[in-house]
Amino acid sequence: MNTAPGVPGRRKDAGGQAASILHASQLSSGLKPTSRKSLWSKAISKPEFSAFLMLVAVFAAFQLYTGFFLSYANTRLLLTILPELGIVVLGVTILMIAGEFDLSVGSVFALVPMTLHALTARYGVDPYLALVLVLGLALLVGYINGAVTLSLGIPSFITTLGMLFVARSMSIVAVGGNPLALADYPFGDVLVVNFGYIRASLIWYVGLAVVLGVWLHASDFGNWIFATGGQAQAAKDLGINTRRVKITAFMLCSLLAGLAGIIQMLRTKAPLPSMGTGLELEVIAGAVIGGTALTGGVGSIIGAIIGAILIRSIDNGLVMSRVNAEWFRTALGVLIVVSVVLNVKAGQFFSRRR
Amino acid sequence: MSVNVLSTAAAAVAARGTPLIAARGISKWYGAVNALKPTDFHVGRNEIVGLVGDNGAGKSTLIKILAGAHKPTEGHIEVDGKPVVLNSTRDAMRLGIETIYQYNAMIPQMSIARNIFIGREPIRFSLGPLRIMDFDRMSREAMKSVETLDLGLRDADTPVSDLSGGQRQAVVIARAMHFKSKVLILDEPTNHLSVKETNKVLDQTARLKEQNISAVFISHNMHHVHAMSDRIVAMARGHKIAEMAKDEVTVEDLHRILGES
């Protein structure tokens, strides 16, 4: 408790002099230089920037080592597999900014296409109707994740860990013992048709990134997402329906994971209930490498894109370098720690310089 | 004694006309705990009401009800003499009741401009459910509100985490001023602040009346409460135990009243 015996007397008249001293000290305490910061120094103090530098370094290193990392054929391959990971990272990033986790995305990545496959190939459901049903299923999974987490006050880490097992098990059950040939999907081309260098999935990825980027960074709802993840109690006290914000983010996250799974199944034409195993950790890694804070309230769509590209590039680059592919997880692990350290240290460095 | 001062204050109410905000017989039970016994409380036009009492006296419960965060078990709230139901803090804010919490209700990672407009973002245009914020207006108006408080801040895009505790409370006060609140509830706004910053926040609170904003000022520091308030309400064990005009009491009286309870 502050005890300021002088306060009662200085309320109005005597306050003038004290106040002017205060102003001087506050100005010199360093807020002035903040306003003089150039756009450049603002940009380099952002966590996405160190991720971007790492991306450039990784590209350069693999190109120098293999000689064909940035070739037409290899970048074409990269751009083919990027959207399936990248779309999931978009959802997980937004959810993490809202202050929650989703470990079930890898399983939802399988559950949604497997259910689509079972509905059409086994039960002969109309493909469009089946698509609507399974996207609804994805939203339902997200809703359950959010509702259980928020209503019962359980950490989302636990809720979605449970959902990881449930959804994986259900995707195996959905396909059953005897594998069936993939049905014909009239919307397959819209999602994955090959244009030569790129596939339709890349256009979907870019489109989703732009729409979600605008929504997250420029809309009022995006402002509420950052507020909810940054300080949930403050957001609530300011009249934000934090429950609605978080459940929306959970549902979006599951929906994007399911959509990405459908894209992968249609591209590979292989309905494997094991698809997406381990994906949950890769996408969280992508979000974190792109500057998303584990504690919520910080992150960006640009970072989510850079993080996804980094992960896919390292995976692909190690293979192209003819390094034993098992090193991928080592590289990923080192990258996660290094990027978080860089983000934290860069943040401290720039806030000290201000 | 308490009966005595209560009647004096009642006469003062009559003189000021319809209160801006009034609680009529509100009480609150949390399960089996009666945190607030049926209580009347009001804030008049251009008035700063001090609210004092030990921890657990019912102050926080009372202001949470006024702020719309909790619903009273009994009784009701009136704004400008009309009964209202506050289902959320948003309802209260819409009616001009703004609350400044001791913990500083701001999002440290977000800019000053974004913080000021959380939940009330100006919209430039909408595409269906996608409502795009008007960033220019946010920066401009945030800067204008902050400038009125002489904070030496020149960039509304500065993250709140770069501000000192006193500057943060000042931005919250600026937020309340910007939205032309009628009543500002300040719940121990000087907690965790240095002496200099405390004085600054007190100055800003005293200046609220220039903007026609009334306030409820809550503090454990009787010197501050006495200096700031026109009228002081004391609470203990969920009851209002005294209500007095500032001129009727001294700081020592306040200490004695709370000590006796």
C-alpha cells in the first residue's frame, strides 16, 4: 500500500509543480524514442523476422549443399506438400493466439477424410452431402474440444489429448478391416487439381491465409482473439465473450485440420487411417517457430506461413541432401528451441534499446 | 453513530436530485455466504464517492454488481432513475458505467490504441461477418485521449507492456473518458504503483469532474480517499456502516470507524 502523506494537501494547487517534474522524468524514462522507431526497426523486432531469417538461411544452406533445392522440380514438390501442413498450422496458430492448444489436429486430419471415404465408398452417400457431413463433424469435434475445456475448466492440453486418441481410434473404425477403393469425388479437382507447377491446394492455402490474416489482424473479432489470449480476465471485464471467441477458434482449428486431411487423401488417393500421425506436434512447432507464444496473445498469420515453409523445407532438404531422414526430428527439435530463444532474446534486446 | 451519519447523507441525496446510478437494496449470496447484506448505494452527478472497508467488507461485491460482472441476489440497479438489468460488463459499459480494476484490465501485448477500443472497435467497413477496424481513427482518437492526460506518450501503437504501471492506469482512465462514461469505478487504482505514479493517478481522478464524470473511488489509504471524495461510504461485514460528507469527517475519524467495526 502506498502511503503518501503529502497527497491530501497537493490535490489541486500544490500539484502543479510536482506534475511538471513528473512529466520530465517520464519523458526521459524513454518513451520518446519509441515513436521515432523506423518501420524497419519495428519490423526486425517482430518474432516473424527471425523466423524469416532462418528460412533464408535454410534455403541458402540446402541450395548450396544439394545444388537443386531451389530447382523447379523440387520447389514444385515443396509447394505440393506445403498446403496440407500449412492449412493446419493456420488454425493451430489462431487457436494458440486465443490461448488454447489442440493436440487432436493430427487425428482429425485422419478422422474427417476417413469418414468421408467410409460414407461414400461403403455407404454410397452422395459425395457432396458426405463432404458437408464430415466438415460438420470437424466443427463438432472442435466444439466438443472447446466446450469440455471451457465448461469443465480442464486444460485444453488434456481435453485435446483425449480427443487425439478418440478421433484416431474412430478413424480406424470408420474405415474398418477391409480396405475399399476410393470413391470418385466430383469436387476433387477443385481441391487438388494439378496445374503443372502448382496444385489447386496451394491456391486454397493462399486464399485461406489471406482471409484468415485479414480476419485475425484487421477485424474486431481478431482483436478479441488477441485480447482473449493475452489476458482472458481483462478481455472478459471489457465485455468480450471469451468463451465464444475460444470456441470459434477451436472449431476453426478442427475444420482446417479436416479440410487439410481431405486434401491429402484426394492428392495421394490413399485412404490411410494412420495419416496425420504426429502432425499435431509438427504444426505446434510450425506455429512456435513462426513466433506464436505458447502463453497466448502473440502470433501472426505471416509467422504461421513461414513456420510451415521452414518445417517442410527442412524435411525435404534433409532428404534431398541424402542425409538419413531420421535426422529430421533432430533438426526440428533444435529449430524449435533455437527459434524460441531467438524470439525471446530479440525481444529483450530491442526492448532494452528503446 | 452510524444511524446519525446515514440520515445526514440521505438529506444530501435529496439536494442533488436523481442519482446517476443507484443500487436499491441489493444483496449477494455466494452459495451459503452472504457477501453483501441488503444495501443502498448511489453516485450523484459530478460526485466522487469514496468507498472504504476492510477486506471482505463487501466493497468488491458491491462494485462487481454495479459493473455488471455479478448479478445481485436481491434488489435492483437504477441508472438515471430508471431500473436496469446488467447482464454483463458490456451492458454496464453501454450505460456509461466503466470500471478500473486494481489489476489493470489491459492486454500487455497489444498496442495502446487496440487496448482502448477492445470490444468497441470503430469499423471502417464490413464484408458480411468480417468487420474491418478503422485503424487510422483508432490511432488518432487514442492519441487524443491519451494527450489530455499529459503522459508524454507520442505513439498509440506502443505496446502497453512498454508502459509503467501509472501510465497503464492513465490509459485506462483515458479509455473511460473517451467513451464518455458517466461513472467511473476505480477499484484500488493505485495498488502496486510508486508514490509518484500514485499522485499522478490521483490528479487524473480529481480531474474527472471537469469532464462531467462521476466516480467511485476505492482504496485502503484513508488519506487518498479523504482527499479525493465528496462523500465517503464505509462498509464492514457486508453492511454499509457509515455514510458521510467529506467535510463531516477527518482521516482520523475514518480510521476510527473502520477500526471499531
